[in-house]
Amino acid sequence: MSSKSTPLNQLRNRNQPSPQQPAPSMPQQDEATENDLVNEILQEIDDTNEPMPNNMDNDFEQPIYMQQPQDPQYQEPPQVQAAEPTQPVESLFDSLKNNFVVGVIVLLLCNPMVSQVIEKVLPNKDIIKKYTEYIVMLVKALLGVIMSFCYQNFM
């Protein structure tokens, strides 16, 4: 592959006037600052062209999975922790607790005094008087849902 760029070493040599080339007609001070600028640029290029440490090569050499493959014939038995004797009782209580609370809510709402209070709160309109039993059941159902929701989320 042929390249038309000039090697850096030749550029440094070019900055120094050769005896065959006539000196340019630039003032001495401008030429010195230009040479300094070119030398700084060339130094920066040399610094950036230095080989960087190859940490990436080491990354590819490390295995992705650190766990060693196990022999498929040999498998360790799973470790079973000893269950405490109170654990089944506690889990049974936890599963029945919500059902017990729903039962208590139903008993409270089935009380005839609750029905009387709801009937007194309803407005005295003909359509409401006509369907009082159904409206009271609907209000009790809504109260039961609200009470159950409050118990499950806030207690």
C-alpha cells in the first residue's frame, strides 16, 4: 500500500534548512515561531500514536461464565431446611384470616339494625320506597366491599 503522506522524521528534517535549498524570505522571528508550532504539533501526534495498553485483549481471554461446567451425571442434592413445627399453624392462620374477617363483616351487615339505619338514611321518594329491600341489599354489599378493602390494604 503506497501512501502519499510524508513520514514525521522527514518533516522534522525539513524544518531545518538544508544547504541545497535557499532560505525563504520570511523574517527570522516568524520562522522560529512557525517551527516551534510545527514541532509542538508533531510532538502531540507522536504522543497520540504511542501504543495504548491492550486491556481489551485480556477481556476476551476471560471466560464469560465464571461457573465451571459440572458433570451432568453428578448433581448435588438440593438442601432442604428443617421446617419449624409452628410454620404450618402460622400459614393456616394466615390463609384463614382473610376469610374470617369477611365472615365477621357479613355477620355485621346481616344485623337488622343495620338495615333499619340504612332505610332511615335513604330519601323518601316513591321509587326508592318501592325498591327499598333491593337498595338496602345493594348498600350493604357496597359497605361490605369497602370494609373488606380497607381491612386488606390498611390493616
